[in-house]
Amino acid sequence: MLKATLTYDKGTIVIRGLAHIPFATLDPRTNVLRAQALYYSDIIEYIKQSGIEYDDHVFSDIIASSPPADLYHNYDDNDNKGNSSSSFSLRDYQQRALDNWTRAEMRGCVILPTGSGKTLVGIKAIEKANAASLIVVPTVDLMDQWTAVLSKYFFAAGTKIGNIGGGTDDIQPITVSTYDSAYIRAPLLGNKFLLVVFDEVHHLAAPGYRTIAEQMAAPFRLGLTATIEREDELHRDLPRLVGEVVFQASPDELAKRKHLAQYDIERRKVELLPEELEEYNQNMRAYRQRLNSLGRATNNYHISLEKLIMMSGRNPIAREALLARNRATNIALNSRSKLEELKEILAENKGSKTIIFTQHNSLVHEISDRFLIPFITHKTSKEERQDVLKGFKEGRYLAVVTSKVLDEGVDVPDAELGVIVSGTGSAREFIQRLGRLLRPKQGSDRKAKLIEIVSSETREETITSVKRRRTLKTMAMSQQNHQQQQYGNEEKEDI
């Protein structure tokens, strides 16, 4: 009778004793079957269903199991004391997310708005798995935040949260790693954890980062994000890497149910200065003319921006088109009229804690200098960033201006007003920026407000702003469709 032996080797599963098995191919170097570690669970399922005897040594190097569930506790931020006799409870939507994930064999993605407690769902998933767990995050700041929160909830004597990244390399039963460090260490980490939590899971779909999931044998996987879609459509690969979306809630729904702050979105149009408008139109004409030339030359009149960027490296006309488009975009995003409108908005909202968002650092510095507002960019040191955010939280600063660095990965204190001076039309950017305003304000029924300043008669008005508004409608429809599918599946299970 056939007997298979499974071992782990540098991100792959090696199968000896069999001539063929799905998901695996013959390695001519060693004459044994080899598969990506991602398919470990599928291989085990196939072997069991086929009645094949096997020895499984894949997790021979697993980190010792995490503390038993009865050592978890609810951390009270008011008195900084833990109550070891009871576990913290989830809100109803968080519990449903966890339940759906559990029913999906502890695999899948959860989509929740910023500020709605995705981290708590992750902690409960770790408790549910009750096994060695790896949390992968995009930034060192998020690694520190997860480590702090996990340290509060897993307080057993001798329990330590490990870190991989930011100059630290300490593997523990519960370990938090940056994507960069996990990417480098994945071949060595792949059989040490039974659960992997991918925070901001949309990053995982990137061509490099996806190898983290592919080299992990972990049968249990959880993806957390506020917006799973990517502009390059690579999020379509996440079901293979992590699992299908098992739960989704929109900002609208959670705001209506008082889990997030109520909010309004306002669009303010400004007119380009005459010289700006003339320059904008000149560049847009140049862009369209060169795009038409490319269309005639390639017999393709629907060239996407991604295609144009790829062509620009070897085609001078494509490069001229791209440069003209970029010049026009920069004029619309950085119009002088926007600063005047921002001045009015700040005057109208004196005393409101405000975050100002821009696309480029040059405008960040200009706004900071003109309005004497502290700024945060990717070049801001960690110490300075922490000081600015602390000052914002304590009320020493009533406003802060930033480019993209606060979109995700940084714990931002509560804000009441957000102003998008410039940005892209991507769903992720818009939802992340809106999410900075949605944390419920204790003792206040005041609505949060997000104001976008848009240059009229430009692509920013006709495309970028429209895409932002479409995002919320799409999320609401997606949530509704997902819930209908979920209810339908539950009915089938009842039958």
C-alpha cells in the first residue's frame, strides 16, 4: 500500500512515496514531488480522501503553541488592569465576521472600515486558533501598535509578543512582522505558524509580497482591510492566497448603527486661475493629440494609463503624452485657488480638529508654511511624527497637514474635519482618508465632515471626484450582495 511522507523545505511541501498528486510537480533535481506550501491543506485533503497512508512532518519546526484561551483577558483602558476571568466581547458585526470566518474553515478576508475594530477581530481569530500565530503588517508603526494591543490581551506569565522588522528579529508563539521582513524570511517562517493574519491584506496581492502566502503552510488565514480592491486588479488573486471575502460592512451601515461617527461629504469647486486654465488646456490638448497618434499607430484607440506608462519607456510619443498628462494633473491638483478655499474652510471651522490631505509633499510644505500647521510626510522622523500626533490628540495642534503617510498604518487621533486638497480617485485612498474621521467621539453627537476641494472644468471634477463618490455606493452594494449570498448559503445549510 502506498505511503506518503510530507516535509517542508524552504517554502515548499516535499511529497515522497507518490508518483502523482494535484498541486505538485516532479522536481527533476531530487526526483520527488514538490508543491507551494500554500497548498498544504489541499494536499492533506486529497491524501485523506484517497485513502493514502501518510506521515506528516511539515510542522515539525512549529513554534510552541500560544497560551491557552483561558489566559486571554479584557484590557480596560480606564484603569490599565486586566480581568483574567473573562474574555473581551465583540460587537455584533465583529462577531459575525469571526463566525463567518470560522465557518469558512478559518480562511478568508474581512472588510471593515477604518476605526471599526478590525484588530479585535484579528485577536479573536488568534484566540480561536489557539496556536502559533503570525501577524503581517505593512509598516513598523503598525507592528508596534499590534504588539502593544496583543501584549494587553495576552497577559499570561512569560508570554511575549515577538517582532520581525525594524531591526528586531525575535520569533515567539505570537509574532508580528512587517511585509518586507516576512517577504525576506518566508522560506524559514513557512512551517512555524498555523495561523497567519494579513493586516491591510490588499498589500499581499503585490507581485513580491504574495510569495509570503505562497511559502506559508499555515492552514488558517485571515485577511483584514478597509478596501480590498486594487487599481491593478491583483486583488482577484486574494481568494487563492488567503480565502474569499467572508464578511463586509460599509461605513454607511456602521455609522447608522452608531458604531462609527455620522458623517457628511461635501464637494467644493474652485476655478483655476486664467493662466492655470490656459496651461491646463494646452497640456490636455497635447496629451489627446499624442494619444490619438498612438492609437493610429497601434490601431488601438483605448490605451489605458497603465499601458501608456509601459509604452513610455520605449516610445517617445507615449512619453510625451504621459508628461503632458502629468503636467495637466499637477496644475489641477495644486491650483492657487485651492489654498484660498482652504483658508475659508479653516476660518469656517475654527476649533475643529482637522486633517488636511494632499497628493504631493510640495503642497504639504506650502500649506504648512502659509497656515502655520504642523506637517507629516514620509520623510518626517518617527519621533517628530509621534510628537505631532500627540499634540493633535492633546489639543496643542488643531490641524495637521499630510500627503499619503496617514492614509494607513498610523494610529491617528480622533479628528472631526478632513479636507482633501488633492489626491487620486482610488477607492482605497478615499476610504482610508474618510476612516480617519469616523471613530466615535465620546459624549458628542457632532457629525464628522469630509470636504474635497476640486478644480472645476478639469479631469479632477469629471473623473477623480466622481470615482470617490462612486466608491461608497459600490461598497454599500457589495456589502448588500455579500449579505444576500451569505443568507442564501445559511438557508442552504439549514435545508
